[in-house]
Amino acid sequence: MKTRVIEKNQDEISQLSFGAMRLPSKNGKINRKEAKKLIYHGIDNGINLIDTAALYGMGDNEKFLGEILQGEYKDKVKISTKLPAFLIKKYENMEETLNKQLERLKRDTIDYYFLHSIDLSTMKRLVKLDVFKFLNKAKQEGKIKNIGFSYHGKVDEFIELVDMYDWDVTMIQYNYFDDNAQINFEGIKHAHDKGMGIFVMEPLKGGILAGRIPKEAEEILKNYNCEKTAAQWSFEWILNHPEITCVISGMTTIDQINENIASIKDIKPHQLSLEEMEVIEYVKKIFKKSLKINCTTCGYCMPCPQNVNIPQCMRVYNEKYLFNQKGLISESLIGYYTSVGGVMNSPSNAGLCNSCGKCLRLCPQHLDIPKELSKVQKEFEGRGYRFKVWFVKNIGMPIYQRFF
């Protein structure tokens, strides 16, 4: 696994880092046995940074990592975690949260500590609460080594935020689809010129840019190079930038880890040719034309008070258009009924939304989630919806199970 050096602290970080947000789960909790195998497999194959956050599993994610990253594995990886900015109401909250995180992680110090999901207005609110005093004090006491922020703001505000403090690192959402959504190359270069490390989250846009992709896009990529996977194209585009330190990928299977390592291990800066960059631009246009909701299915909006499975509702809606699924009994419609309609489990469909707005402040993409859910409801929950779900559950599924 190749590494890249952060100018400010001379840390060597593996080009592929492990995002622990999407660890395998069982009955709504981390499947510790399977997740442990994944983490150890990644570390054994060269990954040396694990990223988590206080919000992931409401602290259980950090607790799990603290349990397994002991002994020989404790010194093999650096830990990156985050302070939940939107929960901070006063200075004392910051110190209390950090101390709890250190306790959960079973560490005396955190290698990379980020202010979580920051935009300029959030940063200004934290400044009034003396966040810089807190960060400086924590660093002086040795509780944190490197200070950063994960950014989810406007393109034209990023540089101002970078210049507000002597940051060591930043975490940004950046891929060939989102190359100008929250940040652009000018912002990346500005941060890099100040010696900051630049960690990239959502390199595959929640899986949208990998695995199954629109047929037209797949044909373009395969016709140019039949050996490259869609994921590899995405990773190469990001790491083609020498300013990027690493990509953080939320991997849930051993196969995903192996594929990502194989895709990333030999990538070098400025590796893509001009022709290859043009190929990616064509593919990007296809995605832009087909993707209806700019959701990465990160799950920050969950849980919903009305039990709406927001990420899954948006995923199925997007897939209908990405893969041109038409017809009265389309794959997307059946997928909607079975995953959120109540056929296989309790109903968690878009129509349950009452526009309470709790999700709005949590979405890193700043989506108007109730408005987007109304589109999903209109698409899949038309006249006779409840009867159709009943029919699939009580007649269709038994027939399917009997003969297939």
C-alpha cells in the first residue's frame, strides 16, 4: 500500500483509509465478529488510518474500535474521530465529549480530531463558544495530536474557514461527480499550500459510482479499458491530485477491501491521461442526467421519528432513474415494497413523513429531505398503494417462496 506524507506533521498515511461508519450490522447493532475481521484484514494489508465519529452508533462505533484496537493493532493504526458540532451548546460540552471519546477508544490521545460536519455559520457559532481555546488546550494536554474539520458547506466559504485557524487537516467530500458541490480544486490547493492533510470522504458517493452503474456509463468505461472497475476509475480520479492525502472508504466486506486495495495500491499522482479524464467527464454527464436526489445514503438523518428509512427510500428512487427501470412491476417498485413498504418488515416508507424537519439540520448534503420524500411518495405510493403492498405481502410473496 502506497502512502502519502502530510507536509505539516510528516505523517505517512495509507492512500486507502478505513471509514468505520458503514460497518456490518446485525439487529441494528455492529456485528462485532464480522466487523473485527474486516478491520484486522484492512490493517494487515497496509491500511493505517481508521475513521470514526462520536455520532456513529451514538458512541458504540468508537467503543467497538477501542475494544479491538489493542495490543499489536493499537500501534499499527492512527485513529480519526469527530466532535459532533451541532450538539455543542456550551464550552463544557466539548471537554465532556472529548473525554468520553478517549474513554471509549481506550486511548490517551487521538491522532486526528475533527469538528464534525462544519460549514461557515456553524464554525462562527463554535468560535463564540471558544472552540479554539478548547482545541489548543486539548492539544497542549496531549489529548489530541492533529486538529481539523470535516466540511459540508458552500464552495465559496471553504477558503475563509481554512484561514480561520492553524488547522492540521481537513476532511472533504470529493469525487468526479461532486467536484464542485461543496469544494473545488481552488479550495483544495489553498489548504494543501498551507501544509494541511486532505482526507476525502464519499470517494464512491455512497457506492453510486461503483459496482452497478448506468449501462451507458458502464459501456463507455469498458470500451476504453475493460480491466478497470468503476471504483478504480473513481479512486484514480481523486488520487490523481497530488494534494489529496487519502480516500476514506466505508467497506463492509472482505471482497470490497481487497478490490479497493487492488484499485488503489499502485495509483500515483498525475497518472490519468488527458483522454482518460475526458472519458470520466462523459460518464459524469450521464450520472448528472440520471441521478435525481443527491443523497449518499450516509444515514446521518437517521433515526427518523416517524420510522421513515430515508436513505433507502432515496436509494430506490435514484436507482429507478439510474437504471431506467420502467413498467407497472419494475425492479424499483418491488424493491420499494419489500424494503420499506412493509412486505418484509415494518413500514418505513416515504409517506410516513410528517415534515417535522428533524432531519434537515443533520443532512451533510443540505437536502430538503421532506420535499425529496414527497417525490418518492408520489413515485411509488399512488392510488391503491396499501392494497398493492398487502397483495405483494400476502399473495405474491407466498407464491414466490413456494415456486422459487
